Amino acid sequence: AVSEFEKQAFSQRFPSFSHKTTLVHRGVTIYDVSDEDKREALKSFGLEGNKVVLTVSRLAPYKGLEFLLQSIPHVLKRRSDVVFAIVGEDWGYEKRLRKMSRLLGVEESVRFLGLVYGAKLAALYKASDVYVMPSAFEASGTTLKEALCYGVPVVATKVGLAPELLRDGENGYLVD
């Protein structure tokens, strides 16, 4: 199992194998990111001059991205210089999310960046001001680990690995 959450879920489903279940956290690849790399990432993705809230996730219903979009008008009432960068593969949900951002009147503050990998993604993490994981379900929490490794403050739902990795108010915030 890759998290205590996953280990317990497996043990509940297959109690006769619970004694054979081992916890092994997945590692993440970390890239060296310079200030120039961060500036280039902001420029290439059209994020310059803004506070950046980053989410890296499949664009799928269970990832909670609609809740993130619903929060944006509230954030923009306090700060108009915030842009929400959503990185990830579309699992048939992007069109709905784009429509929702239009209906909420926040489409100018949302960037759907598609798939971003490797050093470019690392630069985006480092250039971000906050990382948000709004998932309803999360097993391994790889992107959460990446954000923490790059020193980005995190806001995450209390699912999967998040309660194991985050100390609420210290290295991030846990939300329902």
C-alpha cells in the first residue's frame, strides 16, 4: 500500500490478507529549479504578475475541481491578482470545468494548462504561491508530495495521504 489510508482500506476489504500488507511510500523525482526557470514558467504559461494557485490533477469528477472553481469568486473578492493554474490530463471533464468557470465569471482567472511534465512542472511548482488538492479521493498523493518537496504551501482535503503528510497549520492546511 502507498499510504496508511490505502493500507487500511485494503485490510478492511481483504481482512485475511491484512497481516501481509506493507506500507511503502512512493518517491517523487525532484528537479533543480533556478529563479530563471521559475520566471520562464510563469512567462510561458501566461502567469506573470499574478499570485499563482496551482492544482495538478486528472480532470475528472472525483478530483474535486468543481469545488476549487466555486471557491475562486470568493478568493477574487479579496485579491484580484490571483490566477488558478490547473495542470493535468482531461478525462472527459475539461469542457464542463471550462463552462463552469464561464458561468461563475472567473474564466479570465483560470488557466487549463494540459499535461506538463518533468522540469517544466517542477518550475511551475516552485513558481506557485499555493498548491491546492481538492480531491474527493486520493490514494498515493504524488502531487501533494511534489508540492511539499518544492516548498509550496498546501491546502488539501482530508483524503488519502494528506492527513498523513500535512500538519494542519504547519506545512499546510487540511479542509473538509
